[in-house]
Amino acid sequence: MSVGMEPVTFSESGGIRYLHFGSELIQGAMRMHDPDEIYLEYNQQMMAWLLFLKTKPGMRVAQLGLGTGALAKFQHRYCPAVKTTVIELNPAVIVSARSMFFTPSDDRRLQTLQVDAKLFVKQPQQHRQFDAVQVDLYDAICDGPAASSVHFYQGCFDLLKEPGVMTVNLFSRHKSFEINLQNICDAFQNRVLLFPESHDCNVVAIAFKGPKLEVEWSDVSKRAKLIREKTGLPTNNWVSGIARENVNQENKLCI
């Protein structure tokens, strides 16, 4: 999740290891006896692109911000057809993800680039290369995403193929929320859904690129059940939560 060179620190309590950037604020967490589990609720929801895209050979996901490596580990284990490209500026975060949170080393399905995400999204050679983009960029202050301009989100849009899905972790109880949401909507032509706020005040946004999506929620629920059975992700309330949270989406998903 880091975007700078903040000091990386750790703590443990009740079988959970936590990542910090020099303060008590939690930047990531891992259950020690199940390191491949995505422990935090909002982090689980960052995998919501699986509801709308079926994994297939050659599929690529860009993860902007590494944190504890929870998403990278999960995809490496449960999405064997997918290649994940991680963008992380802070070398200490990369080292700690591997040494303290058991993220695998790079191989043919995992690539880690020590690059500024704001520069990465502008690189023409990366445009239209990814099926999904996961954005979780926070610094030590943790008062809102560290990359939040409409130009940044337009860059994320440009990374995506069609169809493509972006998930973004937003902090709901801060003025940055409305700014980020507006900029995401501007970059993605208002094709944006929100999860309900999680217990830790995070809200995950889902943004879409490509053909219009019109599908019965019952079909999305079947997909959610399949994901839960295959990966253990607690998708039970995802569909009902998204349908309730978003205007004019109660009966059918149309976006």
C-alpha cells in the first residue's frame, strides 16, 4: 500500500501480524496460521473483479500498492491462470512482504516493479495490457489515497483492456472520499459501484470499462457462490450489499 519511503514496522496480537508505516495505523494484516487468506474485509472486496471477469490463461492483473502482499498471494494461489504485476515504490515494503508476510518471489505468474504508480499508469506500453487493476495506495498519514487525481484514474482506465474492471480502496470518513469518487466517475464515465462501508471505514469502489453490463443479480450471486466454494472468499453478502448501496441497481445490475 505504500507510495513513499516510510519506515516499515510490525506488530503481532492474537495470532495476527500487522504492517505499519512508522505509526499505529494498520496498513495490512495476516493471520499467522493461514498466510494466504485475505484477512481484512476491504482487502477481500478488492477481489470483486472476479464477479465480472472469468479467469483465463493470459489474463493480467495490475496491483498498485503491495502492502502485506495479501492480494498477490491470494491470486498466486487461487488464480493460477492470472499473471499479477505489482507496482510498489518502497523497497522496504517489497522486502517485508516476502520476509514477514510470505509473499512468493517473482516467477512467471508474479512480477514486482519498484516504480511510482503515478508514473506507471502513464506509460503507453502498459496501456490496454490488463484485465483488472487493483488500487490501494496509502502513505503513513493514511488520510486518503496518495494518488487521487482524475489524471491518475484516467491512467488506470488506460491500463485496462475491454472489458476491464478496477477496484479501489477509499477511506470513507474523510474529505478525500468525495474527491476520489468524483474523479473515478469522471475517468470511468460514471460506471462505478460501491460496496457498503466496512467496519474499518473503508469503502471499495468498482469501476468498469468496455461494453455495457446488464445482468440479473441472481446470476452474479451464482458467480459469488462459485468464488466462495473455490477460494474461501466470504462473498456471501457481496451481491446484496452492492445492490442495496447503489441507486437504481436494486433489481438488476445495469452499468
